[in-house]
Amino acid sequence: MRRVAVISTGSELVYGRLQDSNAAFISACLFPTAFTVISHHAVGDVSEDLRRTLGTALSEADIVIMSGGLGPTDDDLTIEVVGELFGVRPAVDGPSLARMESFFKSMGREPLSGDVRMVTVPEGSVVFGNETGLAPGFMINHNDKILVAMPGVPHEMKPMFENKVLPRLLSLFPGSGRDSLTVRVVLMREAEVNNLVRSMSLPFKTIDWGITTSPGMNTVCFVSRAADLLPRELILKEARRAFGDSMLDTSSKNLEEDLVRLLEAAGITVAVAESCTGGLVAQRITDVPGSSRVFQGGIVAYSNEAKENLLDVSAEILYTYGAVSEETALAMAHGARRCFKADVAVAVTGIAGPGGGTEAKPVGTVCFAVGTADTDRVFTRVIPGDRERVRRFSSQYALDGIRGSILTSK
Amino acid sequence: MRRVAVISTGSELVYGRLQDSNAAFISACLFPTAFTVISHHAVGDVSEDLRRTLGTALSEADIVIMSGGLGPTDDDLTIEVVGELFGVRPAVDGPSLARMESFFKSMGREPLSGDVRMVTVPEGSVVFGNETGLAPGFMINHNDKILVAMPGVPHEMKPMFENKVLPRLLSLFPGSGRDSLTVRVVLMREAEVNNLVRSMSLPFKTIDWGITTSPGMNTVCFVSRAADLLPRELILKEARRAFGDSMLDTSSKNLEEDLVRLLEAAGITVAVAESCTGGLVAQRITDVPGSSRVFQGGIVAYSNEAKENLLDVSAEILYTYGAVSEETALAMAHGARRCFKADVAVAVTGIAGPGGGTEAKPVGTVCFAVGTADTDRVFTRVIPGDRERVRRFSSQYALDGIRGSILTSK
């Protein structure tokens, strides 16, 4: 097993202004491999601290993976400190420079002096091009140790690590991959998922597993303990038995992707009517590339007036049952279906907070409706937590509501 | 300044299953004090790794604050490793034991043998009672170094740190904190922000500063180097001169909050028409608590049909200029203003990718329109990057477009 230390740099981390997500991402990617992450370190943009931490990491691990400090400004110190430690000079990376120049040209601008810093790497290192930003990453070997450096911005670091760094590391150390299988379970409590996994008839002596939780989603990762292959069919059979329709297709990375795939396979189009989620449901569906083939559109009707005018919710329903009611949700879903001529529509109306709650309908009360040509389904959930959590869970219930209507009609 | 190192322990951290929030919390609490956090470390529940990391932290810092590893199970190693390093024996803490016994008694249970581990601390240490859980924290001095250990569960650690540990540390080392000021700059390049900060007429000998970048936003944090107060008025004057309208109000935490505040102050209502952003613009506005006072609603019109039927974009415009054009964007904005009877509307239409690009309109081409009763403004941006980045930047341009229309009409 190769030992890996992960370093995240940036004063915002040690100031406590930003929570580091890079180290956890890198570790999760490495978990199913034979690379073992033994430590995470975070340091500010201070040469002395960075130098000391790099030294510590290189002494305890075979491979050091760092992110951050590759930008254009004075507090971006990675190249300088790495060059000093490894005794190599900085050199401009030609392809990255050309890419940066054409980028600035397309905006009618010239690169500033600091920008060239961004495309500088230690001489002789392996360069990883940056496809979602400007600063390249690099890998350098020294005394049997490997150092990888990547930009710190998560949406630049993540694809670089997944698509370039990890394949490179796996090719350098063949046999480092362990077999793994990920199962995603929607809207089930972690403790329940945990008990269901334990109840599976699986050879747990050779299979390791762990659960990661995010709002409304639990991800179970099965990993072979040794170099063996996992019994994939058996695991999937057991998981389907345990989780039923709460389990996503294994090819789906998240709920919205699973939903778009199901809609496309069934040839069904969808529309959305949102109140408290304010566009989040539509946004999540349209996050999926190719969603335009199934997504007709959405209406964010925050005010009662908008619910009446755009979604044809009658004043009587709004007056009798209130804006946050299953009756209003259903009328909104019907309105959205008509508006967009969609096969199925989902509607969400609720109280996200912090204001607006009453004794009968406290903050977190959210009503949902899913309407198709044949059937309607309405339900209400009371979601604990702050505004962000209520909105996030509401979007999860809405997306899973449409998903459920397709799965049960099958 | 006392130097602080923060250690978080737990195998779930280095497995990447859980993102550490304790280190950021502790750092944010210490930031305005005279204690300087110089590093974060995370290690798994492995004696050797914990011992090594504690050694590193004690060698680089005056104070080490750790969380985790105080539970009842075999992988809770803190007491053992600390005792060994500091040469002290473990001892049961009487008050914590009594508290635990009465807790279990109230549930009709006896403590298990492992549970006593939880109320054990190094002999002679200062004990911090746990008011939201069972395991106490402790503080121990050795060779002029201070070690603080707390439980890892955030809802136990946070109140213990805020209410007990921090006051204790502040009383041990009296002296004032550092002053800080944050300035947020929207849609300006990091290198440009960096140059503008450098060009400010400020006493940089006494002011430290750093920049954090997120998509479409740079955050500049000014910190006093010593115990002095910052010259706040001077910094704000210089920042306003340098950044102009690109700078948010200092009370706004992000662009959407700044926009909602401006709309509210001006008594202006807003509506949104979105194509490629698919609801993201509406979602970001409605993320702000109280946005219902200014936000009328939004329409996500993905298809041409929806643009015609719901937003009254004429077939002629769509045919002549195409769905991704400033002309269509303007017609969408007009449609949204009418639909929702709003004072101002913004429209976004573009190609988020990965498919749909042409030579004339490559992926990333996005057209915007901001319409009010008096004036219209249209603009086009070509945004490099993947679908997520194009959508995120598009929402930033849209929100800042509305913001600009308010600021210039002032």
C-alpha cells in the first residue's frame, strides 16, 4: 500500500473562512484504490508554514497531493516553495500559456503580468492541463517521493484529479486498484441504510463497506478487502431487495440524473411549478446534460397572484385551503402540465423559513403534487432545519416524486 | 501571538467519507483573537499516525487543539496516546462519571465497560464538562505547550469550545484580538483585484490581506498585523475607489443578498426569464430570506414553444435571430416583466453545453437582457468551462445585470 498525504493550502482555510472540501474529495477517490490516505494538512499562504508542512508530508508519505497556491497573485507560493525544496527552477508551460492567451484574446484583453505566474510549473515536471480554468497542475518525482500539485478551486481541482491525476497514479503503480461498487439510496435515514446493509447476505469477510450521507441521499460504497473482484451481481441483488425503489440505477451519479434517464427511457416529458424551492427543482433537472429532451419548462410562482395568473390556481382554492396546501399544490401541477403541454408535472409549495410559519403550518411544512394524465398524487412533509435544508430536501422529495410516478406506472 | 495547530481525528475523515467542519469552526472562533491558527491536521484512528501528528503539532505550535477519539470504542485513542506522550496516567473524572451514570439510569440501563473510557481524562488535567454529550474534554500543560482535547461530534465540540475552552484560553493569555474587514468584488479577475489592492494607498506595514476566489466573486480580507484596529474608513474609501460598483455593500455576504437588499431599498420588484440557467437565477434570489418581498416569480422556458406561449417571444424573432440572441433575450425580459407585473426583469438564454454549440455560437455563448420601464440593456458573454461553470457564471452576470440597472439609475 502506498501512503498518501493530502495538503490543502490557503489562508482562508486556517482563518476558518472556508471549509476545505478538496481533501475529502481526493480521499474519497483514493478510498477504493490501494493508495492509503494517512493524513490531511491545511496551511495558510505563508512560505515558512508551507515549507514545513511539505517537509512533514514528504517524510510520512510516499505520495503528497496538494491543492491551492497556483494562482496569479503574490500569496500563491506553491511553485516557489516546491522549486526550492526540490531544487528545480520554474518554467512557463507552453500549451497552458497558449490556452491562456487565446482565452484572454477572446475576451479582448491582454494577460496581466501576474497571469503568467499561473501557467508556470517546476522545470521537468509532468503537466496536467486545466480544462475548467487556467492554471495547470503538475507532478514531480524526487528521492522516490512523488508530489502532485493542483489548483485549489474545487471545480478545477476535481476534474483534474479524477480524469488526469488518478489515472496517472494508477498507471504508475499497477495493481493499485481495488474493486468497488457504489449504491445510492434516496430519502432513507442513514441508520436504516446501515441496518439494511448489515442484514444483507454477503461475504463480509472479503467486502468492506461504508456510508456517506448528504441531504436526502446515502451513498454506500462496497470495496473488496484484497485484490479480488467483488461479487457485483450478488451485491446488486441484495441491495435491490433491501432498498427497493429507493435505490438509484448504478449508472446514475445523482437523483436528477436518474430521473432524466428514466424520463428519457419512458419517453415522458416533465414540467415544474415551484413556490418555496424558487427554481431549485428546475435547476437540478437542467443540471443534467441533455435534459432539454425531456424538460419542458418551469414556473416559479412565489406570489398568489402568479399562482392564479400563470398556473390557473383558482382564487377559491387559495382562499379555502391556503397557498401551502395539497389542494394548491395539485392545482399548480395541473397548471404546469397544461402550460408546458408536459406528460407529468410536479409542484412544490411550502414554508422554507425563517419567517412565515404558523402553529398549524410550522416552518418546514411543504406540500407536493405529482400530476399525470391518469393519476394524481399529493403528499406533505415537515422538514426540520434551516431555509437551505428545507429547500434542498423539498427538491429531493419533488424529484423523487416524479421518479416514483414513473416507477410505479411501469 | 500564540501559534495554534488544530487536529481532527477519525478514520472517516481520511477515508473521505466525512468532511471535517471542526477545524474551520475552531479557526473562525480564534480568527479575531490574538491566537493565530497556523495549521490543520486530520488523521485516522491509528495510534502511530496520531502520535506522529501530535508530535508535529506540538513542535510547530504553542497550543494544540484536537477533537475526536474520546468515545467508548477501541478506535478512540486520544487518552492513551496523550497519556503516553505527556507521561501521565488516565483517571476517571468523578463529575462526568456521575453524570453518565444518572443518564444511563434514566434510561434503565447500566454503563458498559467501554463507557467508562469515555469519562476518563489524563490525570491532573483541567476538565471541560460536556453539556450535550457524555465524554468530557480536557486541557493539559507540558513543557510550555498546551494541549486541548474535545469530543469530535460537532454538536458536542462546538458549545464546549465556545463556552468553555475559548474563555479559558483568553483568560490564560489576556490581550486583544485582531481586527478584520472583508470586501467582496463581483465579476472581476483575481489578478486584477490583486493589482487594485496593491495600488491602494494603505499602510500595508500594519495591514495583512488575502484574496479568496469563487466563480464570479473575489473576497478580499484585510487583517491588522498586530493588536491595532484597522483604519476601516480609509480601507473602504480606497476599496470603493478601486472597485467601484463591482464592490458589494460590506453588509452583504454574497451577490444575491446584495441584490435583494438594493431592490428592497429602492422599492423595486423583479422577475426572471431563464433558458440555459434553468431556474438557477430564480433559485439564487429566493435563497435570500425575505426575498418574497421583491421577487415576483420566474419562468424557465427551455423550449422555443415555451418562449412563445409563456413569454410572448414572437416566432419571427426566434426564427430571424435564433433562441440564443440578444433580441430573444430582450423579448423574454419584456415577457417576464408583463407576466409578473414586475418593475425589472432579467432574461438569460445561451448554450450551456456540452452539446448545442455551433461555430458562430460556441458552447458558453450566453445572451442577457435587463428590462425596466425606462431602459433596456442587452449583452453577450462567451463563458469558458463546463456546463456547471457556464450556468454559474451566467447566473452571476444576470444577477449583477439587475444590480447594475439599479445602481446606474440611482
